[in-house]
Amino acid sequence: MPMKTLTIFLPIVLLKAAILFSQTNFHPGYIIQESGDSIWGEIDAKGPDLLSRSCVFRTSSTDKARTYWPNQLVGFRLQDGKYYVSKDLNGEKYFFEFLINGTLNIYYLSLESGDSYYLDKEALPLTEIPYEEKIKVKNGQRHLVKSTQHYGVLQYNMKDDPDIESRVSKIRKPEHRNLIKLAKDYHYAVCEDEACIIYQKPVPVIISVEPYMGIGHFPGLDFPRNWINKGGFYEGGVSFFIHLLKNERVAFKTGLGRQFWEHGKDWMQIPLQIHYTIPRPKLQPSAGIGINFYPWGLNNYREDPFFTNQFSLGLKYKIASSLWLSLQANTNTSSFVLSLGRGAGVKIISYGLNLGLHMKITS
């Protein structure tokens, strides 16, 4: 594919993908009116931060959608198990995700300012489970400091469980999984007559897809093949991120890409990498490490397959629910193993900059 055609074609594809993915994402569910009546239909599952503010509901795919605010509903529930209830926080109402209903109730609230967890129980008000991470500088060095206030709040609200101190000490950072387990263990420790209810359907993996385009440059090193020369190239493709155990931070990255050269010596590439993202409401830094595998050349250009090491740094900016604009800088080096085996140093083969759209397709 000529470079001029590629330059025109890829931005159009990315723009169309953004428009398509930004559309509504309705799932079966029901709303609970203030009268207590439930109405079944479809709910726009547009992401936890937006669901905390409003519920977009329609009775069928042909019906016009209506937006409900937290002061208009008792709550709503998606068929996959997620359940949201309206609660007051500092004089303003939000839809809290109800994680577990028992002797101690746990809630999750996602806002643009950040995510937080809350608890309540009979005769006790809604209470935040505080937690924060800060960077502090001491003796010229930066240190990550994690708060411990959540220990005291959890222990106080479950003090009737004699084993609560040991249970709470295991929660280094409040998260869905460990808070649900803690509340469940506490419930059965102090209440043997009633079962607790967990409003979640486990999701084994999160998968994201990222179409991208970019530019790169080879500095002219004679490695690993004679096709490497001083010059630039275009590249484009699609990457897949597989988050195991619903971990938002760590993912396995793979996909399929193509490098476009002026002389027609194009290559297919397959990334095999570990990708780490720092979750933030709007701007998310990321880093990756792994290999790029080049299985074959194109346009009647043939060489033996080879691979390189790749290191990447990137930023993702949220532009819609589950849709992010991605910018990534990457560097490819000669293989550590091959370089050591030959007694040679590790060399930079190429570096580049990619622009893409990161879309979460399961959550």
C-alpha cells in the first residue's frame, strides 16, 4: 500500500471506529421506581463513572430512551448482576454500585474525581472507606506512600467479630474482590440465620482492542538484516489487551501490525508484551516490555523470521465511556539473548510514535 494512501486511509478508519464505539451500549435490565415498582427494559451500560450520575433506560429497542437521575429512582439493575442504588452523599445524590448486601453493606462509587468505596449497616450511616496513594519526597528521593486509615474504619464497623483484626490486616488496598470477601466472612461470622447477597457476576477477563497508526525510524544499524537502512516508515495495525482476573493495571498485549516501507520491503509484526497501566479518571500513563515477532515479509520480499525486544511508554486520554485516545512511544532493540550469545552489545534498531483508539469491548 502506498504511503500516501495509508496516510489518508488510516485516520478515516480510526475516526469511524470512534463514532461507532461512542454510540450507546444497551443491555437488558430494570429500573426501580420510587413507588417500588420495577420496569424491565434495556439500560445503557456506558461505564461506571457515567452510571453513577444517570441511568439511560428504554423499554425496548424501538422505544425512545429516557434519562433518569438519582433523585428519580430507588435504583436499577443490569441483567449481568450489577445493581445500583440511589444514595445521598454530602447533600447530592448518586447511583452507588451495590457490591454486597449483608450485615455490612459495601458500595462502590466511580466519579471523574476518582473511585471510592463506602459501607453502611443497620443504625449506622453511610461511611467512606478512605484510601489514597501519594508521592512524597524524602532526602531527595520519591516514595509512594499508601494510607492506612481504612484499617480503622473497617475494624470499628465490624468490631463484634473477634477475628476482624486479622481479616482487615490482609486488605492492603480496598478493592471489589477483597472488600466483598471481607464483608461476606464478617456476615457469616456474626449472622448464621440469613444469607448475604453478592450483586456481581464474575468476569474472567477484560479485553480491549486498539487500532493504531504511526511513524518510525531506523538509525541505520546493520542488524538484524540488510533491509535496515537510514530512513523512516509508516506502520498500522490492531493491538489486543487481555486483562486476566479483571485486573485493570496489568495486561498481555498482542495483535497484528504492518510496517510500510518506501522500497516495498514491508513486514508483518506480532507484539508479545506485558503492559502496565496506572488507572486514572482521565489521563492514564502506561509502560510495556516484551518482544516484537516478525514472521514474514510482504510484496514478494522474503527473509527469515526474527524478533526484537520492545520497550514502550504511553498516555491514554479518556474521550468517552470505555474509549480512550492513545499515544505511545516505542523503542526496538536487538535481542538480549542473541546479543549476549554473539558477544555483542544490545543495539537500538528502531524507534517510533503511534496514535490509536483504545476501546474496552468486555468489562
